[in-house]
Amino acid sequence: MASGGLSVAALWTEVNRFGQNGDYTRALKSVNKILQECKDDVTALQCKVVCLIQNGSFKEALNLINTHTKVLGSDIIIFEKAYCEYRLNRVENALKTIESASEQTDKLKELYGQVLYRLERYKECQAVYRDLIRNSQDEYEEERKTNLSAVMAALSTWEKASLEDLGLTETTYELCYNAACTLIGQGQLTEAMKKLRKAEELCRLSLSEDSDMTEEDIELELAVIHSQMAYIMQLEGRTDNALQLYNQVIKLKPSDVGLLAVTANNIITINKDQNVFDSKKKVKLTNAEGVEHKLTKKQLQSIEFNKALLAMYTNQADQCRKLSSSLQTQNPGHPRPVLIQVAQLCREKQHTKAIELLQRFSDQHPESASGIKLTMAQLYLVQGHVTKACDILRSIEEFKHKPGMVSALVTMYSHEEDIDSAIDVLTQAIQHYHMEQPGSSAHLSLVREAANFKLKYGRKKEAISDLEQLWNQNPKDIHTLAQLISAYSLVDQEKAKSLSKHLPSPDTMSFNVDVDELENSHGATYVRKKAAKVVGDSTTKEQGQGDFKKKKKKKKGKLPKNYDPKAMPDPERWLPMRERSYYRGRKKGKKKEQVGKGTQGATSGASADLDASKTASSPPTSPRPGSTTTAPSGVVPPRQQKPAAPGATRKKPQQKKKKGGKGSW
């Protein structure tokens, strides 16, 4: 008898009844009573582990398993142990537990597929699910197909793998959503958007059949689909629409911390260095608990990179350096943390340190040096060191023979007037394509550009080999033949004469051109006008009488008003006044005569009359000894002058009559 008066058999009956009803809390109490009577009962221990798992107590269940390892054995409860480790995010331990099983049951294979997916071993995970679908027939087949489609989407997105069509029918919105994610990984954005629209429609249709589901619950379920739609809009450059949809998802506050983190991160990437305050709020969502278990390594890495960039945009230099250094430690061969540090140094105008950092990373990780060297070349160009930038670009084996790189190098060397180096770049590129892709369009295009470049800078002798190669490829190219003859004329005139025989004759080179039509065409700068034909009766001209133009009458020029035809005109009249021989400059004190002008009413004429020094023979102010003071004839002495009458200097203007009859103030 057990405590409480119930037998062990009765307790097992309770455990069975509670388990069927899903009441695992009361079932656990009954199991504990059984274990008080039989501590090492294997069945009771198994039931207790199951009850703990159903109640979400994974840690307690795992401790119970580890405590009773000898009693339970290695294979009796191995699935429950692996499942607890998986739910506790001890994925590596769960993988070891599964692989240690002596027999791989179907439920272990299901868990094995989940563990491989979490470990991002997608190829192995795909094989597991394909085997399960092929060899099992039960009510979980649709869920297995959904998991397999998720694996295919991950392969397409993260590994860019080429996928085969598995023939999965898109009967549910989950399958349709995963198919859309696969298309996004393949770059088929338009088709992916159509799939997402279909997934949204299927989701609404299936959830609306459940009477317990509210509109808010449906929107929460659709949040992941809407977030993926916004991602496609962002990739297509419709950032405003994407931002609006992202914010709608954030406002719903879904329980999936992974969805919130990805959505917030994408909003930060749209904001960039703008709307920084909003980005600082959104970055908190990426730090939620459990995010690291919901996202892939590449997603987490991208979020950390964006945190470092946000610190740089918000002028948190120390924080930016700290985050980028931590990222470099975690990802020693990845170039992006170094580029973030270089960007921060450039914001601080420390270009030399930035170049040294790039050079050090390039030496340590030559496999990732291509992008780093391109950044170094850009920094050299910013500083004006064009030749150093060219040397860096020519050291990139992966790009140095690309047409775009060759064009950039030739342009920069031409800017530095280093024609020999530019020709050397073209020669090396031609040799590369001659070995790898002889006769290809890229090869012949480079030969053509090299020949034109040499001819442009007067290197006709060096252009001969290129022109011969082009002419041999196309003997009907008259333009190339003419260039070749011109080049040979400086080196070997006999060769030039022999080549000129290949030129077509003048008859074959003549073109049937209608001159009149050409002159009347749009864009002609000169058109020969024809005499208009006179329609009807017209007087016939006599033979020998030519046409004559009407002469226009010349208008007589206007003469000055004081023109005197008898007077000799000034021979220096065409010269500026300052350059004429009789110019004496402006008189000094001329401005002083105008002092009287102004609102006071005084005039310069009156001041000149009162100034005795202006008169031709003004008497001295004091009489000399032995002389008499007499006023000259016609001049009135100052003392005898009468003051001018008021108003004599200026007339008052006549006042206008005011309209309206209003009186003045």
C-alpha cells in the first residue's frame, strides 16, 4: 500500500487517466507517489521524464535522466535525453546522443533532422528528410514536406546551391512561403512576390475557418510573410514601401524574437546614416534574449556588423572600434570588420593608418585581399597618389586583366602621362586573352583599343602588329587597312605600297548619294537655294541678259548737332579721352565747387560769385603803402554788393492740387 491508502495499481490508473486527459501536472504527482514506493521503477522514471517534458521542465528532466543513468540504461530513454538537450539549445550534445544510439528509430531520425538544421548542415538534413518521406506513411507527412522545403530554402539562401525540383505541392501556406524563400535565394524576386501573395491568401483562408482566431491573431501569423514581402521591396529599391511594411510588423509585437530582430535589422540598413535615433531604438530588438538560437550564423553576423556601423554613424568612435575588433577576433579572415575600422579612421582623417591596416590584413589573408586592395587603391586616389593606386590595382591577379580594370589603369596612366605603362597594361591583357580566349570578342576589342591608343599618341610603329592582327581577322575591314598602310608608310614604304593594292578601286568605293536629298535633309548646315520657278505667264529674258541683284540704299550716318563741314575733324577723335595728346586730367578741387548743392538751397554759382579769389583781378584785402584802392571798371567791390533777394537762387516748385478735396494737415 502507498501513502494515502491507495495501492500502486490505483496510482497507475490515475497516471493513465491524467495522461490521456493531458493533465500532466496531476499525473506527475501520482508518479512521484509511485516512486516513493519503488525508487528504481524504470517505467515510473520514464513516465516522470515524459511529464516533466510535457510541462516544459527540460532541465529537471535531463537531470533526472543523468541521475538514473544506470537504471534507465543507454537506449531506453535516449530520445528523451536528446530532445531535452535540443530544447535546452545544447545542440552539439544532442547530436552526440543521437549518433550514440544503437538503433535509429523514426522519431530519432525526425529529431536528427531538426538538429542538423540547427547546426546549418543542410545537405545532410536534406538527405534525412528525403529518406523519412520515402519510407514513412503517417499523418505527419505534410509536416515533413514542410521541413524539407525549409531546408531547400536555406540551401538556396545561404549556400547558393543549385537545387533540383522535388515536386513538393504547395497546398499549405507554409509550403508556399518556403517556395518563395527559395526563389528569393535564386534572385527571382518577381516570382517570389507572387508566391508570397498566394501564401498570404492561403493563410487567411485556413485561419478564418477557426472560429477562435481573431483578426489580430491572423495578422500575427501573417507577420513573417509581410516581413518577407518588405525584404523583396527593399531588394528592388522600393525602400519607402518596405519601411512602411516593416514598421507594421514591429507594431504587432510578435512573440517570435527572431522575426523582430531581422525586421529591426533591415530597418537599420534602410536608415543608414539617417534617422539615427530610430535606428538606436530598433537595435534594442536585436539584443533580445534567445535571438542567438533563432537565427543563423550569417544573420547574427550581419546584425553585429550593422551595430558597428551604427556606432560609427552616431560618432561613437570607441564603441565602433570595440565592436569591429571583437568581430575581427570572431571572424579573422572576414574583410568587413577591417573595412569598418578603416571607415572610422577615414572619418577621423587618418588615411595613412587606414592604408597600413589594409596592407597588414592583405598580407595576412591573401585569399580575401581583392576587396581590401580595391579599398587601398581608392584611398591612394583620394590622397592624389595615382601611380601607387595603379600599382595596387595591377597586383590584384583576379581583376587585373578584366576589361574594366584595364580601362581604368589606362585612363589613370594617361592622366599621369605615363604612356609606356598604359601600353604595357594593354599588352599584358592582350597576351592573357590570347592564351585563355584567343579570337574572342574581348580579345579583339582589347587589340582594337590598343591600336587606337598607340595611334593616338603617335606610336604607329608599335601599332603595326595590332593592326595586322585585326586585318587578318577581318580582311574586308577597310578602315583597319587604311590605318595599317598609314603606319607602314613611316617604316616600310614598299610594304605600304603593296598593302595599298588591297584597297578597293574608286568605282567600288563610290556611293550612290543624292546630293539634293542630302542637302535638304534634317541637320544640313548649308543648303544650296534653287531659283523658284515662275508659274504662268512671265516675261522672257533676252539672251545674254543676266540676273542682277537689287542694290540696297545706304543710309547716311547721323552727324553731331554742332557739326561744321568746314572745320577739320579731330584726328584723335577715335582714341579714348585719356590717350589723347591734349588731355590734362581732371581739375583738382572740382568737387569743392559742388559743396553748396543740397537741400539747404545754396548753389555753386552763387558761391563762385562770392569767392573773390575766382575773379581775374581782385583787389588786395589791405592797401599797399603808397597806392590808392580803386575798384576796376565793371566790378563792384564786395562791401558795395547788395545781398540777393530771397528766392533768387532757386524757384519753388509749383504745388500740385490735391485730389479729393481733403484738407492738408
